[in-house]
Amino acid sequence: MAFELKNEGLKVTSQEPITFKWDGFVFEKGFRADLIIEIKVIIGVKSFQILSLVHPKQLLTYLKLTELKLGPLLSLMRHCSKTESKEL
């Protein structure tokens, strides 16, 4: 996906570390965003057949920490022909 988006001329980073502070400690690589596009959108990419309740919460945490506003969550199912997505 990152390759295709880059071919379209978009700035894409994958597995981008998200730094945050908590209780006086700095976690420089506390989380990793699957894809960040144009420093505006985080895309959460999962390869589970069914999205768990934790997946949207994880993406919401990333959005809060980065102060980004848009984050689609994609589930790329291996053995199914459908792709499930949810926008947060």
C-alpha cells in the first residue's frame, strides 16, 4: 500500500515511531503507526479477519498523540475477498 501511495506522489512513512511523555518519562518509540500519509492521515492496517475492539482504540490513541484528525482502519483479510474498513 505504501509503495502505491508513494507512486501517486504522496509522502508516506511506514512504521513511524510515535513519541510521547507520561509521568515524567519520554517514550521515544512508544508506538509505531502503520502508515502516515502527508503528515495528515494515519492508516491503521490490520490483517485480521475480524477487527477487535482494541484496534479502533489503538488508532484513536495514535491520533491523540500525533494530534492528527483522520485515521481509517483497514482490515486486510487473507482468506476472504472482502476488505473491511472503518474511519475514526
